[in-house]
Amino acid sequence: MKYAIIFAFSTIAFTSSAQQVQTEKVFTNAGYPYKNLIMKAERVELIYSEDEDKTSCRVKVYKSGNLHESAPIEVSTKAFSSDPVQSCLARQNAKQILSQL
């Protein structure tokens, strides 16, 4: 139900804006701390750009008006396609953000 509300709100917000932003839901089965981080956060954004065999990405986590953002890193496209959240957010950083939520 939580995801339906977030999806409905984001759909309304994006359709009413002048610029259309393509969004996509990404699910992770990476376990602790990634799953806990996603469940506790209000919204998690994975921002990335692909360039041949490299992907540059970062993660933004929103909770109670606070933003927690990881530093941008470059990962292989293969690693990104198999585990996007885990490859873009180091486990230690995910634990640190989770402790702040």
C-alpha cells in the first residue's frame, strides 16, 4: 500500500510538471542493510548515467525531510545491471545512512 501511494503521488507530480522525468522501480534482494534502508526510507532514488561499459551512479535517500546522498562512483555496467543499489552504495555507507534514519 505504501508503494501504491508513493507511485500515485509521483505519477501525479511528474505528469503535472513541464519536463517529463522517466522513473523506474528497482527492487533489490541484497539483504541487510540495503533492504532495511529501502523499507525505512520514504523514498530512495538511484541516479545513474551509462557510458558503454561503465556506469556512473549515486543514491539519494529521503526520510522526514532529510536527504542522505552517497558520493558518485563508477561501476561496471555488468555489476550495475545485476545489483544496482548494492553496486552504487557501499555496504558501510548504507549502514551509516540506515543508522541516521
